[in-house]
Amino acid sequence: MKEYFCKKEYKYIYLSSLCYNFANALIETFGTVMLYKNGVSIWMILLIYGLRFGITAFTSPLFITILSRYGIAKCILISNIFSIISSYFMLNSNNLYRNIVIFIFAMGLMGISNPSSDALSSRYVNTNHRGKFNSLLNVTKVIGIALASSLVAWGVLSNTNLILFTIISIFFLLHYIFTKKIDYKYENKTKVFKESLRYIIKSKSKYKFIYALRANHIIERLLAPLYLYIILADFKTFSMIIICSLIIQIITIIIIGKYTDKNIYKTNNLVTLIKAAITSVYLFTKSKIAISINKTISDNFEKMYETSIQTSIQNIIKESLEDSNLLSTIGQVCLCIAEFVVFLILSLLSLIIKEKIFYVVFSLSIISTIVINISTKKQLKCNN
């Protein structure tokens, strides 16, 4: 196991991941809940996130432009500045509607660094143990989110927003500092935005399709906490369930990374079946206890699923003849365009069906889980 800790690049990737996920927990884990708690309607929340990802789709190609001129650390610094702005507006409920345009733009511009995770992995991580690396990386994510969730719950319940905002800002800056230790520049001789659009329109690779389908998983991950909060109608109980759920995840993540490296196809089949089954539970029960337990189980297998599928995607990038930095960016553009379209459709639909919109979200996630497994398997076989 020491090869996953002793390599300098791995250490700084783990540390930067821990800091980022600690800082980002307010936006990622509590984002939709905080907006709803502060009086924003469900359809407006969906619209806000849709517009956010629409902006991110157009700003993601800036990743390579900044990477080639200033390095990957500067991408993260710029993105994190906007993350800090987003955190401020999320905590400042009194001015939420008045500053909603700034809030949407700030959230959208956070996406400049979205391709950085896949880009760093493709540059520094050996393919033959990428699964174990992603397991340990996800462990750092869980630890960061679990610690931050406790802090956020305390901050919100005790109304100490200034202290909470200060700590969040410090960890966003630490994320940049640790990434700076493994900074690199990329020689870019192409017009990235034009090249990205060309690849998206003309390429027959299933890679872009896989990334677009993952939009439904991201949407589920953002809205499942809100669904749980609405069912429970109690922020303290909601926070306790989220924190307990996160702590349990560490065990399952370590196990799945080992088996992913041994047989990625069987592992993907297994996690696909489990994820689809768990998500389907949301469709058939309204019991507070059942939904709380299912959210905990879902979070556990979400990280297992993420470890397995992310390893497959990174292997596709690594083994492709295309430039890995460009592919990472294209993947994020496809993802954000899909999120933009789906969020807008969901926003309009929620005006008609109200809270039943969650059933649509969960159904789309189940379909995407199955199709992604089939598409990933075909793409890996094509590359080999």
C-alpha cells in the first residue's frame, strides 16, 4: 500500500482533495437544501442549477487556455475564488434573491477547474492501480465532506455564518496551495473551444455520451438531500443522517477499489445493479425511516459506483489516442450541457407536478446507470 502514499504527487492530490471537498461541502452537499431552507422554490432551485451548468459548459474550455499559460494551479485558484463568492451568497439568505444573478454566474464559473481531477489522474497515476488510487482519493473526499458537514450543521444551527464562511475560504485556498506543489503547464496549439465543439459534434466516441448520461447522477446527488430534507422537515436530523452516512462510506470505498483493478467489467456490473436497485427504493416509499436508511445506503454505494465508473472513464482517457487534457475538458463540457438541458426541463416540469419531480429525477438516474455500464464496457473493449 505504501506506493499510494509515498509518491509525492499522490500525497498532494489526496491533500488537495481533502481540502476542496471540505470547503465545497456547503455547495455540493447542502446547496439545494440551503436554498430551499432560505425560501427558494423547487422550480427556481432547478432553474438556478440549470443556468449554473449552462455557464459552466461554456467556461470549461478556459481550463486548457489557463492551463497552457499559467498552469493547473491557477485554474483551481480562479475557480475557488468564485466558489468562495458562491458560498457567501448561499449563507447570506437576506440578499439571496437580490443577488441571484451574481450567484448563478459565480457558481457557473466555479466549473473552470472541473476537468482538473481527470487531468491530474491521467498525468500522474499508473493505470494498473488506478482503482485503488481512486478508492483512497474518495476516502479523502468522504473525510473532508464528513468533517465539513459537521461544521456546516453547527454553523447553520448556531447561526455563526461568519466563522463558517472564513473556514470554508481558508480550505479553498489550501486546495490551491497543495495543487501548486504538483503544478504543470500544458502546451496547447489548438483553439480549445472550436476543437471541443468539433469533437462533440463529429466524434463517434461513446466517451462524450457516457459523460452526458452522468448528468442524471449529478442531478440525483444534488437533489436527493433536498428530498430527504423535505420528508424529514428537520435540519438537525437531516444533518445527523448525512454525517453518519458519510462515515460508513470509507469501508466500502476501500473494498471496491481493490476489485476494480482486478476485474473492471464484473465490478461495473455489480455496482450498476446495486445502484439501480437502491435508487428505485425512492420510487416506492414515503416512510421517513425507510428514506433515511436508503439515503445512507445510497451514499455508500454512490462512492463505490463513482470509484468504479470514474476508473473506467480515466482508463478510456489514458488509452485514447486523443490528448488527455482535451478529453477531460470535452467530458466536462458534455456533462454540463446535459445538466443544463435536463435541469431546465425539470424546472418547467416541476411547475406542473410539484414535488413529484423527484420521481422523475430518480427514474432518469436508474436509466442512466444501466446505459452507462453498457456504453463503458463497449468503449473499453474498443480501446483494447
